[in-house]
Amino acid sequence: MSFIVIIPARLASTRLPDKPLADLGGKPMVVRVAERAALSGALRVTVATDHADIAAACRLHGIDVCMTRADHPSGTDRIAEVAQQLALPDEAVIVNVQGDEPLIAPELIAATAALVNAAVPMATAAHAIDRLDDLCNPNVVKVVLDRHGRALYFSRAPIPWDRDGFAAGRMEAVFSASRGVADHAPLRHVGLYAYRCDFLKAYPLLAPSPLEQIEALEQLRVLWHGLPIAVHVTPTAPTPGVDTPADLERVRAYFDGAIG
């Protein structure tokens, strides 16, 4: 299975200014992400950015980079521009690895890419939720699957909802029971995406969906237009990315320990 990794990276961040350039053991975060992605077996790893400082940092460390427009509404749109720039063939598989995932598992990237084919133009990942608080947290995106392992729906609400058990106030017991049943545990969506190139280039032309706007979940646009999304369910929760100063210190400690 051959695939290409493209890493969208913007300098602007409300919680962590200049996040892609944050130092992790002597290298910028975006470089660490690219190095991690290269371990997945990808044919090519490219950073997509609209900022000269990020491009310069990548080139300094030998990381391939493409400059893009600054007005893209999402990372998917930014990656679509890079696919056009590189003149990638329609059948190419492209994986969108977020630029704040310096500890992403290379095997997760490869497993997600392997689900993309002519009939299924997009894939993502998920893992079982092990805490009731996460099931009820709107910042934790959930996904439910059909029997073929394709997404039925993504939501910030707790799904699937056990009507009788939860309504009776037995949420903890019902949640604990559901985790022990194969193919029934609630799933947390992981923000990793793989696409066929022809779909990716057509994506910016798809009209936004009402569901996407209500839930603030971009992937619902794909389902709303009737296109399938395959989901790789990983047996373990991926290492969290970097969203906050506390996350940054946690990851810095990892790299300092690895180097030391």
C-alpha cells in the first residue's frame, strides 16, 4: 500500500502562538511530526504551510515543504491545493497528519491509509472510549459505525445512546457494560484522515452541510453528500497531540528524556 503524507501547518494559534515552531528536543514540532510520519512507510512526506518561517524551518532540517494560500478555511482545503501543485494522480492516497501530533504512531497512519480504495474515498480512525466523562464531553467527538466499519455518524453528543439504561439514570453501569461487548463500545474519533486524490481535489467544491454547521464537524459534509468514510479502530488510544501549554510541556519532557 503506497501513500503520501501531507502535514498542514499554520503559525496562528490562539492557545499556543507559533506552535509548529515550538522546540522539542532541539527541533521544531512540525519537523518532529514529519519525522514521525516518515516512519509510516509513506512514499513522500510534505508540509503544507502559508508561512515563510515554517517553510524555512522545514528546509533547514531537510523536510519537503509546499507554500499555499493563506485563506484556506480548513486543513483539508490546504492539502487539496498541495495535491494540485504536486500533480498527484487521481488514484494516489493522501494522509492528512496534523502538525501538532509529534508522537503519532506511524502504524496508525499506515493502517488508516490502507482503508482507502476506489469505492471508499476517505478513511479515518477511532478507539474505544474508556471513561464516561469522555462520552459526555462535547469536546470529545464520537463516531458510530455500520457492520462494514464505515461511519454512520459523527457527533459531539454521547452516541450510541442507550435509551433505557441512560434514561433510568444508570449511565455508569450501562457504560461499563457496553465497554465489555465487542463492537458495541462507544468510539472516540481520532483526527487523522486519508483520502483518494481525486476525492480530495473535489472536496472544496462540496457544499457545506447543515449537520456540519450544527455539530461543527467538517467530516459530516462527506456523509451528507452520501460518500462513505471507512474507520480504522485502533486497540489503544493514540498519544494526545499538543493543544495547550501543559500538552507542550508533556511532549517536551518525552523528547528530553528520549535524547537524555
